[in-house]
Amino acid sequence: MGRTLHYNIVGKITDQEWDQIDALQDHYNVKHRWTCEHICLTRIPYWYPRWPSWFKDSHLEKGITSDRAWDLIYPHLEGLKGVKLESKVMELVDAKLLALGENHKQGIAASGFTKVADNELNAKLLADFLIEVSRISREAKVKLFDEGDYILCRYVVIERGVVSPDSEKIQEYIASLEERAKDPQWEGYFKRCLKDIKDNLLLAEKGKYFADLDPAEYEDHPPFRTLAINIGGNYG
């Protein structure tokens, strides 16, 4: 698994705002080079075929293979984006052909995650995109978490273009580090993590939230590679 940034849009997003956000997402994904994963912000949960062996009300044929199920579903979704894609997905859910993953937590209008591994420029581009999103969605704010080091205090809130620490999440993170530091085997490591986050919070108080980087260093950054395992088969 590569280093990942996680993001939630908390509040309300109108259909008009979402179309703007979706177009902006396409722009970022096409214009820029992504060496691991693209931006993937969505208003609907993950969806998958409504396997007959899992759902008694499924309208897919019993014994259907994974490839066959997706061959039936993809033509309905091909070329659709934004609100139109969401509407068609919900139609297929109502038609008992698709099932949705866990619903978004209450108050979360959209969410996503992007693996960037060690490409700090991709982390910066994602943060830039979400800052723009926060300016479009007037009744919502962005919560962003970086598993790596581009966001110095790891957890931030972005509202109308303004970045601030996500104090609640940061305090939870500090408490977790303090608990882990009680283990003698890992005490040194987690105490260094504690020092880093506290130092970075001091930088946040001065308005510095992101690490410095030189975009030129990432022009020829190699793509992140992982092993793909085919787990398709018969789910019917």
C-alpha cells in the first residue's frame, strides 16, 4: 500500500457546485502527471455488482462471473460524469443490479483518497485542488489527512481557501503517540514523532502548513508499482 491522503467534504454541496468540482477534478487529473493514483472525490459510496449469493433480491443471474457482471453494468455508466453518473448509479441500485458500500457518515457530502507514495508534488497538487474545492462549496469545508510529510501537522481543515489545523484530529493523534511511547521497544521512535508534530504545530501557528518542495525534482519521478492479483471469479 502506498502513502495516501484522505479527504472529506463536510457540509452541503449543491448539484451546480458539484458539476464545477467534477470539472475541476477532470482538469487536474488530465493536466497533471500522477505517478500512483489520480484524484478520486465522489459524492456516492463505492458500488459493486449485487451478487445473487449475497443479496436474495439481486436481478443478476445466479452463477454470474465477475467479468460478465461488469460487462453488463459498464455500458450503462460509460461516458457519464458528475450528477449524471450519480443518478445512473442510483438507477442501477434501484434496479437491483448494483449494491452500495457503507453509506457516507452523516454530514459528509463527498469523500475520497489518493495514493501518492513518495511523490510530494502529487500531494501538493491534491492539496491545491482541495483548496479550490473549498472556494466552490460555500456551505462546506474540506478535511484533509496526509499519511506522509507534505502536510506538516498531518490533519488540516480548509474553508473558503483558508487552511487551519484540524485540532480535534491532531489531539487524537498526539494521544495515540503518547500511548504508544509507553512501549519501551518503540519509546524512542514515538517520542521523535511527538516532537515532530509539536514542532510542526508551532509552524502552523505561523501559517506554515505545507512542506517546501521543488517541482522540477519530480518531473521524471518514476511511477509507483505494485503487484496486481486477479481476484475476479464467480460471485453469483
